[in-house]
Amino acid sequence: MDEELIALGTKERIIKVTMEIIAAEGFQNVTVRKIATRAGVNIAAVNYHYGCKDAVINEALKTVTSKLIDAFRHLNNSEINAQERLRMFVVDYLNVLFLYPDIIRTIIDQNIHNYSMRVAVEYQEYVKTEGREFIAESLHE
């Protein structure tokens, strides 16, 4: 286990490892046993903090959508010119998309098929309200 992972708390380590497994192997290959092994914890710790594999995956989804929303913060920084804000936004946003394509694909699939997925709904609402406005204002400038 690398030093960066060791420095994290148990819950954060579990989520980070889950995101790494999803990114490298896809959702279908996530297991509680694999998460526990790679995070350097026992299975009981994963279940204690999250209850089940689906809850861990849902938390990983929240983390990724949070990273997407964080990219929008560049657009709200009036200290930087609009062109640079847009560049920073696009770079950060695309980095998340390329790093976690399986998670993004799942979020899109959930929305297309109208599954109720709270994480995706929260992200959609953010984009419809603040996110779209930030992009429009930056483009207008």
C-alpha cells in the first residue's frame, strides 16, 4: 500500500480504493473483499462504515460527482479572465471524465433509463441551476 493511501483515514481509504477499482476494472469487478484487501482493512471495517458494497459504490459516485461540481468553481473566480476560467474548467472536468469513465457511464445510463439515483439527480440539479449559469456568464465575457 502506498504512503498516500496509508495517510488517509479508514473511510477515505475505502472510498479511494473503490474508485480506483471502478476506474481500472469497472463496477462489475468491485467486491467488498477486494476493497478491504486493497485498502488494508478487514471486511468488517468496510461493512461497519458503509453497510454493504452498494453503499460504498454510492459514496464513490458522490465523490466523483463532487469532483465534477468542483470543476465549476473555476468559472466563478472573477480574479481570472474568462478564457482562463473556461480552460481550467474544461481541463478539470475532462480529467474527471477520463479518470472515471465507468462511473460517468453509469450515471448517464441511470439518467437515460430513469432509475432513481440520488447522486445523479443532485448533480443534474446543480448543472441546471448554478453550473449552466457559470458557463453562460464565462462564455458571455
